[in-house]
Amino acid sequence: MEALDPLYTTHVRCACCETPFTTSRMRSSFKKSIHMDSDFCSYYKDDNNPDYYVVRVCPYCGFASTENSTSALTEGQKMSYLAKLGANWSPRDYSGKRTRQQAMECYKLALLCAQAIGDKERIISGLLQHIAWLYRYTGEKELEQRFLRFALDSYISVYENETGSLNNAKLMYLIGELHRRLDNPAEAVKWFSRVIHNKSITDGAMIQRSRQQWQLLRSQFDESELPETMQQHA
């Protein structure tokens, strides 16, 4: 019996040039992570990573997006993309199986596209964090940290400007966790404490995660060595 292909083909219409094209997605039965980091970066068996296929790239005009990106562009957004990126696009096809490097190319292209059209900040945040994860997979620590910093700044902007329809608890936890990973323990504790002590937050999973990471930070210091800000949020 022939083994089931982890990938299947789906049809989408480009938000920019409106041309239909095909792109690959991973079947749900293969989306089983074997490990997840504390900032939600997942690892998969046999490199069957569904994140490699999140970005859809139009082979005709090069516009790259995700399911959560702006679905229809204004004429102004189209002109902005074409002027900044599309005019230099060399036709290429990212359908079929992708390597980590191809996934990286797709994510970086999607990031440039989102910036060119002024897409929602939360879309940009997610793209930045996924790029950091791709660098983490290959142990490129300096580049991972660079993009985690970009993602952190972007998530803070989301928190300050776009939180109406978002899971604030998860967003606040993630900001705290990125601060922790970037060696900003005092700032990390501030954000974890907001999740733990805000009575309006009922997301038990995020409260528990925040407590765990807060305790992890405390365990890394002797009581006398705790930064003053961390002592205030004990």
C-alpha cells in the first residue's frame, strides 16, 4: 500500500494580481509535534513541519501572504507592493515540498510584502517570530535573537494598539517569554505578573505558563541577587 503523502494541494487566488494558483499544505494527521518550546516553537518528526507551508507565494507576481493576511488589497496597496517588490520579481514556484531554506525565503518574502502594504502589526509579529524559529532549528543563535527582538517590539506594538480582538493573556505571556529569552528578566517578570495578577484574565493555561516561567526566573537567582524590579513583583 502506497504511503500517504504528508502534503496536499489547495487552490488560492492571489490578493494582489488576482490570479489563481496552487500551494501545498500539510495534512492534519502529520501535524503532530514531538516537542514545543516555551514560546510555542514546535518540532516535528521527519522534518514534516506544517509551518513551512503557512506562507502562500503567488508564482506570477510574487505576492506572499498567509491565511490571516489581508485578503483583498486596495489599489494603493497593490501599487505599493509592485513598486517596492513586485517589479523585481522573477517567476518561481514554491508549491510542492519545501526545504527549511525555501520556507525561510517564503517567510521573509511575506514579511516584506506585509510591510510594503501596511498589513496588521500582528501579522508582522507572527512572521518575525517564525523567522526566528527557523534560525533556531539550525542553531543560528545570533540571527534567532535578532528576529526575536524584532518580534518582541512588534508584539508590544500589537498590545498597545490592537488588543481588542486578541487573546491578551497569550500575548502578554509571549511578550514576557521573549523578554526572558532575550535576557531581560525584570521586564519578563513584569509581563508574567500582569497575567498572574490580572483578575479579568481567565485563561488558565496562560496563567499556569506565566507562573512556571516566573518560578524559572527566580530559580536562576539567589534571593539576594534578585533585581529590585523582580523583588517588587514577587
